Amino acid sequence: MAGGMMHGRDRVTGFVRDALRRKGVPVAPLPVVVLTAPLGGGGSTVLDNLWGEFFEKSLSVRLDVGDAQGVEDIVLAAVQGWKRRVPGIRRMPFPRVGVIIKALSFVGDPQDRAGFEKYLNAGPREAAVQTALRDWADRAAPMLPPDQQVMARAIASLLSALQAALGRHGTRRTLRWLADPEVPGGGNGYDLLWRLWRRHVVDHDNAAVREVGKVLCAALLADARWAFNDAFQPGGQRLMNALLLVDNADNPMGDLFLDLLAECRRESRSSQRPDPLVVVAVRHGPVHAMRMGRAVASNDLELVFAPQVNEPPWFVPVRLAGLESTHVLEMCRSSVLGNTHRDGDFLRDLTGGHPEAVDRLAHLLAAFGRQAHDPRLLLAEPLPPRFELPEHWPPDHGTATTVEDYLLKRLLPEDLAVLTDGRLDPGGNPELDAMAVLAATPGLRLDACTAAFRSLEWHSSANANDARSRLTSALWLEEPHAGEAWEPHPMIALLLRRWLARRPQVWGRAHEGYVAHYTHVGNTPLRYRHTLAQAEPSQRAHLTGVVNYLERELDRPTATADWLPVLDQITTAPNRLRTAGDPRGFVTTLAGVAQADDRRRAITRLTVARWLFRDRTFDPAHRLAKTIADEYEALATFLTDSQALFEEADKYRVIENTWK
């Protein structure tokens, strides 16, 4: 999101602000706030704003754990980040973490227990000969902001800090903590360190990774409790808790780190006072409802920090809601459609409020609109040269990239194959093809999609469930409540439709497969929905079949109001049509000239106009609103039960008058 604007995420900041405010020792462990959003959904921007507001007010650290190789890397980076100087705030020492980090960085013989203990008690200069800390620090440093990375790579500084921690607080205190039976795997202090090092270096299987990570997380929380709750506090208690910001936490190690933090908090003794860490993490994948609970929207009034004395919420998952119309308008800088409000309405419909897409398209619409520009071409335009784009836009390689290709590569990066010139490979993206076919049918029905794959002869290479899983894991589908249907986000639905439309033969055969499936299962409205998707000026037979069905339905002895939902469902069909002229003229080309005494013509024109009106890339200025209102009123003259038709006409008259 441009300029770090929050746009409707203020409740997240308020939640964190209240959680950081320290009124004595917390009464319960603070929750881990997990922000979920698809790529470009604004999670990193929220972290930027939290960092900007609190990095000088509290002990704060920001990490990007997308490339973390282990929990130990994350803990080391966090400790180094917390060691930065914050004016007027005492630093937090980490004696327990320091001892464990030093132990895990030993380089020696797995049988040399005496050498291991000698290394633990060695000074920085002597220990530097036997340490792997340099490599470890090089892995951990990139997680920190650039201005703090040099500190993490300074090996002598690291070893001195670890040794100083031992000297200040005493080896005995730390070893006593390590020997506490409440510590995961606790026993004799040196015994535990020796076993952890062997597990880390010799075994290093999944169980060992989890065991070592859990002890480190327990040590991190224990050090934080000691520094905030137990240590002598000159001038009284600290005023603010400590803040940890974690980006890209859907990395396996980031996910494990959050899990282990919550697990250590759950298992802490009731006699231990809660730790002071406020953790905010961003995931670009779904939360596990059984583990974290169902996500609350970022603009929901329920998103309020309330300390829990009893069973606390270990996680607070927050779904970053799409931008509202007012926020899109704030980002809009053009008046291609007549004024900024119209352009904002157009962008909101195209993007569904997706923050990055709004930012990109708002900038491009303004740039393209410096001369006469047809907004219908916005997605098909070539991306401007790099030097004409804002600095915060990630670079795109190649010169043949269109706006829609750029967005696809940004929003679905793991699923795309790109040619050497930067264009998407039309024949090398089977996963993208499968997602596009799946998204073409409402509810993303797996059995229907499988039938479409069969029609395309993809049944041996494409899997509908895999396609839905890819969209779900990227958060472009939100898992529905019981009884509801799966639906894709408007932004990804638009891009997938346009991708499928690039190959007319694939488009036609996919929808033929859907027609065959819905004919077989007896779902007539969906059968004709996919029939309508194939209609073109050169293929009017598909439109004729749809109109025949709608005429028969209108003649049934039921209320006219019962016919309207059937029309609605059919006209949600996707299309691959384009026109450089007036959309109203295209309706006439496909459906014929309006005739006041022809009921069938009114149904035909109403069907086509409703169908194309839904596509803002076809009718960005809502010119078809008048045609729709006219045809509703024309059709009403043939019916005695016409009140529902006049009410529908009135809705489109409002749109027509608004856009005049």
C-alpha cells in the first residue's frame, strides 16, 4: 500500500497500543496477534505502521522470517534487535538465551564433553576459535531491518554480549533455571546444554528441531519475565511491554516459532507471572481454526484488547478486510471516467478492495489518463518503464509485461512460469490454468470442475482439489461457514477469468464441460449460465438456447419475482467479450434492436445487458444501466404480475442518473 497508509486497519493499532500499555505485571499472558491476508493484502504495511509508532516508545524488534532456517535463527535475530538502544528505556538482558545460543554454536567433537564445557566458560577471544556463531549470525541478520544487520554480523560483539550476560547475572542462576523440571527437557544444567547441542548438531531431525526451538522460546520468555517482573526496577515498573513484529510467519520455521511461544505460555506454572511480550505476526496463508480460532475482521468492533484472567486467547487471528469505498477514493488520483468518485467506484469493483491492486491500478489509471484513455484497456496496457513507477513497487523483469501479468505475478508468484522477456508462459502454467477453470463455476464445485477438466482432456494431469487448495493457501478463498459456497476474491476472479479468456478454444471447451455436467445433474440454471458464457456475435446459438429457457421459465404459473433470481444466476456468467465502441451498441449487435412489441427481444436484450453490465472492464461507465431499465419496463408491459420488474427497473434508473 502506497505511503504506508493504513486505511481501515486502525483497530489493529489500537489493540496493540492497549496490549503494550503496562499497568504493573500483566494478569495473563498476552496473545499472539496473527494478521492474515493474501499477498499484497496490507499485512506488511500494518507492521510498518506499528514499527513507526512504537519503536521509540517500547523495546521493539521487527523481523522478516520468510527465509528463516530454524527457530534458533529467529530467536537470535530477535535478541539482537532488542539490544538496540532506545532513548530513556533500559535494555533487556538475555542470560538464559545467551547461554543456550553459545552452547548451540559450539564447533567440536560430539564426544568431547570436557571441551564443550570449556568452550562455554571461555572468553570471547578464545571462544571465537570454536564457534559457528558467525555463520549463524549471517543467517539471522537479514531478518532484521537493514540498519540493524551489521550489529548481528559482528561476531566479536556477539560473543562479548553473551559472555557479559553470563558475567552479569551469573552462570549459576542460568544453570539453575536450565535444571528446573518445568523447563522442557530440564535436568542438570550442563547436561541439558550438552544434550541440546547434540540434538541440534548430530540428530537435527524434526523432533530435535522442535525440542531445541521450544527450550529457546522458554528461555526467551523467562528472560523477558525476569527483566520486566523480577529484576530490580529503578524508578518502578516499566511503562510499556516489549513488542515483537514478525513478517512472513507462514514460513514453516516462523509458524513453529509462534506455536512454541504459545505452547510455552500454556505450560508455564501458575506461580510464574506472565511475560511482557506482545507479538504481532503476518501470515499470507490461512490460519488453522482449531489451533488459533476463527479470524475476526480488522474492522470488527470485537477487536478490542481485554486482559483475560482465566483461559486466555493464546492467539488472536485477525483477517485484514479489504479497503472500503472511502479508502479507495483516498488513493484514487484520476478522473478518467469524469470525476474521482467514478474512478474510485471503478477501481473498487475491479479489485474488491485488495490494497496492493488498488495502489497499482490507481497509479496507472492516473498515468494512462494524462491523455484520452479508455479504462477498459487498463489491465491490457503494457506496464510503463521502471523509471516511471513508484519506488515502493517491486521491479518486474522484461519489457512485454502487461498490467494484468504484473498483478498475476505479484499475487500468485509460486504458481507462475515466466518467459525470458517477462511475459507469462501461455503453455507452461498448468496450475494457473486449473485455477482459472475452477474459478469459472460458482461455488468452485469440485465434481463440476473435474468434468470440465475431462472435457479439456486434462483429467490425468489436473486436480480440482489441488487447484482449490492453492487458492485457499494463498488466501484468495476464505473457508466458508457451514452451508455457504466457496467463492474467490473479486481481484483473483477477474485475473483468472482474463487468463482463461486468452485462449478461446480452452474457454469454450471448459464451459462445454460445465454444461455437460450440470445437464447430467439436473441443475438447469447453471447449465445455461455456462451456455451464456460461450455466446459471441459469431456464436448466437448459445444465446438462443438461454433465451428459450428464460422464456419457458417466464411462462410458468409462478410469480414474476420467482423468475428474477433465475435471470440473476444465469447472468453471473463470465465473458471474454471486448468492444472499442459503446457497450449499448454491442448489446444491439448481439441481441438485436429494441422492439416495443416483441417480448422475446426484450428478454434477449435484458439478458445480454445484465450479463455485460456485471463486467466493469466491459462497461466501466455503467452505460448499460439505461438499457437494463428500459428492457425491464418493456418486459413488464407483457405481464400482469409486473411490479417486481418495475422495482428492478427503478434500481437501474438510479444508477443511470448517478452516472449521467
